[in-house]
Amino acid sequence: MKALPALALVAASLVQNNGTAGAPQPVIQMPQHQTNPAPESAPDAGADLPPSLTTGSAAQALRAGRGSCLGDGTGYVRARIRGALDLDLNWKDSQLECRGDARPDGTGLRVSFAGPGPGGKLMRLVFGVRSAREGSPGKELPTNLTLLLDGGRIFATSGDDKCTTDQLSQKPLPGKPGLREWRIEARGFCIEPANALAGNGRIVVSRFDFAGRLEFSGVVAK
């Protein structure tokens, strides 16, 4: 019975020796996770959206039928749209506001148009053309397409693998000081739908043709 205290002393000695002789143990910090993180939007859904063309003076001019895309009468948008919207667009230069520049991520060009939509609403089409470059022609270019209606309804392909710009050409325009301007003309098609970003519904743009304007400043992208 007296051996038990001795065993206890030996065990305590071993614990003490192990604590001093062993290498210090690293402090492990568990990763901190945010609570209730904000939901992510659909990939690429808004990547190609430029500042709104359907507010302020641009909206007033379009509603009054005094748009001006290229200003020489040669701007246009034609598109066949089916699904939640049933439209055969044939916008002419005087019905349009347009602008274009580089995509925000630098992977191509972004061209947007605003014109008259269904029910007297303004409508905007935005094309994000991957691999297109300033001043250069292109063929069979993957394209992201977004359609926006006044009132907040948005349809988007959420990626550039559902539409293709078949042909693309550019011609220089007389530029303002500090700007390089181009007339861009393109045609293409979509093989998969653009889905509504809120609620149900989808559209298919089986073909599109457009002529608009690109503007660049600063160093030419390579």
C-alpha cells in the first residue's frame, strides 16, 4: 500500500521532465469565419455593365426620340429575342445612345446600347466581347450578353460561353482631344438562354447585329 505514493511521485517527475525537455508546442489559431456572409451574385452577371445610359439627359433624349449613337445616321441595333420577351429589334441611330470601351477586367471590349423597349420602357443591351482588341477585327469571339429593362428586370447569360460574335470590324472616327474613337460593327448569335437574375423567365437572342462607338484614352492596350 505504501508503493502508491512513490508511484505518484515518479509520475509527477516524468510529467515535469517532459514539460521542460520537450520542444515548445506551436500555438494553433483556428480560422475566423464571418457570420452571415453576403450572398455572391451570379458569376459575370454584372461584370460588363457600364454606367447607366438610361438616366438623366440620355434618358430624356431617348424618350423624346432624339438619341444619337454615331451621329451620322449609321448606328443601329437589330436583334431577334424570344422567350419572356418577344421582340424583333430594329433600332436606328436616332433612337439610340451607345458607348463602348474595354471590359473592366481587360479581357476584351464592352459595347452597350440604350433604346426604346416594350411598353414604352427604355431597354439596354450590353455585349462583352472576349479577346476583342481596340482597332482590330475579330471572328468567332465568345460574348457575354446582358439585357436590362427600366424597372429593374435583368436577363444575363452570366458568362461568355453562350453567345458568339461571328464577325467584328472597327474603323477610326474623328476623335476628341485625348480620345481615340472607333466605329465598331458586329454580328453574332446565342445558342443558350439569358436567365432572369431575379424571379423566373429567360430569353434567347438567336441573332444580333450592331454598329456603335468605342472610346479610349491613355495607353493603347496590348
